[in-house]
Amino acid sequence: MNPEKLIARIDDLVWGPWTLLLLLGTGIYLMLRMHFLPLRNLKFALKCAVSGDAKSGGENGKVSSFSALTTELAVTIGTGNIIGVVTAMVLGGPGALFWMVLTSFIGMATKLAESTLSVQYRTKNERGEAAGGPMYTCVRALGGRKGRILGTFFAFFAVMSTFGMGNLTQSNSIADVMWHSFHTPRLKTGLFISLLTILVVIGGIRTISKVTRYLVPAMGLLYMLGCLAVIVTHLKNLPAALFGIVAAAVSPRAVSGGLFGTVTVSAFESLRWGVSRGIFSNEAGLGASGITAASADTDDPVRQGYISMTGVFLDTAVMCSMTGLALAASGVLGSDAAAKGELGGTGLVLAIFRSTFRGHSDLFVSVCITLFAFATIIGCAYQGERAFEFLMGGRTDYLIWYRFAYGLAALFGSIFSLEAVWSFADICNGLMAIPNLICVLALSGKVCRDIKKYNT
């Protein structure tokens, strides 16, 4: 068996029914135990995220709450919102988008809990910088040998995930779109990304947060306007697209033909790809965002938890929905080229925007994917180095090696095959979620009481 097939088989095993049940079950359990407060207080959370208080602070090795959120969004709003959605709807049918969005609402409860815990149980490293995340929550809240084992297990796969999800998939997407659009050699693109990544991440969270504070809102607005233009251009197809997406979630084959072409997937495949790609995009349940949330300059863990929670809504319910609706309404999913597999993830994205922007589409898609992917690369670098620091026993003098290795990984991601890169990222995500969810469930009584007592 060749390595790519082995990775794909492990991916199928990790993302089997039990993983989906654990992720969705935890979210549903927390949502019920919180009395639906994540949904009821979504408006409050969004106000907190953009308030003046959220943008102030940033002393003593921390960053402002808003900067922490934009760094989280830099990680989550990436190629998962573009290529991830497209590949999910190809592999899982149009109904995969329905499950992605539903998963995001359930995942808000999980993100609220894990981020609140990460702020509550954070500590400081030897440089006096904030250090937190599920690995510290496991050690400081659960304690003992079990807490140390869970924390180490999470930290190891968090580091691996930053290389996979945070770097390899993103650099691969940049190299792919640059090749499709401008025939730029992948190696040349990879070298440039590696150098730029090293220059940014070498400055740590301060430099990273300064970049994401302005980059994330600008790129998000630009992309949403592009998707809106596609949807408006094909407005007559929107009702059929919406109906087909909902219907396909239960019976994928029922919507074969028309906008969606030949659909051969099962209902479970629709659920599997929708949930896995949704979690890949918003990270709810994985725990990595808690590492960034812990860097916020705040003494209010629950409030920061709510601010972090908005990232799930903005990332999946808003951004992924825009991509999915643009794909469905444009008719690209039902095209002959898509049915024959002649278009990869990037090719499908280009076809969506070519249906509206014509000759300018390649430039638009290239800019969007490059900005999204690079923001994710630098945002994940912070999460990875904190997990790596934990594995090194809190020592910070080894971080320089992680930063250089992380930067060089972009070079390899640019030349690897897309299927192997995405499967490796999926495996790391699934394995990282297990210790995080065990910890969240073990502390669910405490964190849910704290959230219910919080006066919004």
C-alpha cells in the first residue's frame, strides 16, 4: 500500500462515526446544559467582539481581546472556507453544506466552554508571557498523571496539526492557485511563502496579532463581496440551490441533476464530510483556539469565551455559507467538468468566480486564497509554538527551532499532493479533539455553572 492510500485509510478510521458522535454529542450536551445560552447571547457576544474594550489592552505579554479574536479567525478563516467547502460539497454532495452550518451552531457551545477554561487555567511562561490552552487546562484543572497524559497528548497533536492544517494545506492551496492562475512554479511560490512566514512568526504573538488585526477584516469583506456578486448574478438559481442543499442533507441522491449534477454519495458521507470540513474550518471541539484565547489581556474568562465563540459563527455560518451558496447557485457543481473530476478544489473555485468576473476571476481568487491561507499559516504558528513550549517543559529557548521548521514546512506543502496533505490534516485534527473533549466533559459542570451565573 502506497503512503497516500495508507494516510487516506487512517483518515477514514479517525473520522469514523464515533468521532462525529463525540464532537456533535459534546456540543449538544453542552448546549443543553448551558440552556442554549450560546445562541441566546450571540448578539451580546458579537457586541463584545467589536467593542472598544475588546480593542484595548495588550500589556504584560498579552494582546487585546479583539487581537486575540482576529488571530483565532486568521487560523479558522482560511482555505477551509473556500477550498474546504468546495471539496466537502463534491465529496459529500450539496447537503454537506447544511451539516457544516448546523455543526457551527452546535460548536458554539463547545468553543465557549473550551475558551473559557483556557483563560481560567492559563499561566505564564519563563518570559512572563501568557501561556494557556487545553494542555494547561488538563494539567492544572484535572491534575495528576491523567491530566499530564491528556495534556501531552493534546499538545503533541496540536503541534502536528499546525504543520498539517495550519501550514501544509494552506501553502499547498497558495501554490495551487498561483500555478492555475499564473503558471508560477510551485517551488518558487513555496520558497517565497517560507521566507515570509519566518519573517513574521519570528516576532511572536505581538507581530502576528498586528498583522491579523488588519488583514483578517479586510480579506473577509473582500471575499464576501465577491461571493455576493456571484450569488446576485445567478439569483434565479438561489431558491433551487437552497432547497437542494437542505434536501440533499437527508437524501443526497434526491437532488441529482440540474444544478448539482450526478450525486452518488450516501447520507452518512454527506454528514461525515460536512462535519469534518466544518470542524476543520471553525475548530470547535479541537481546542486549539483556546491557546489563542488565553493570550487575551482580560480578567473575564467567560466574556473572552463569548468573544471566541463568535469566531465559529462568523467562520462557518457566514463565510462557509457564502462559498457554498455561490457554488450551488453558479451551477459549477453540476457541470460536466466537475462530474468527470477534471476540476480539483482550486479549479472549481476558479470556475465559480469565472462565471461572474470573467477575465478578472483568476486575480480575485488568487488574492483571496493567498490572503486567507497566509493568515492561517501565521495564526497557527502561535498555537503551535505554545503547544511545543509545553512539550519542552515550558522552556522558551527552543521556540526559535520550531519557528524555522514551521516556516520551512510551507516549502514542502507547496509541492505535496493535495489529497495526502488534506488527509494528514484531518487525522491530526481528529486526534487532537479527543483529549480536549475529554477535558471539557470532565469540567463541564464547573464551566457551565460559571457561564450560567454570568450576567450579560
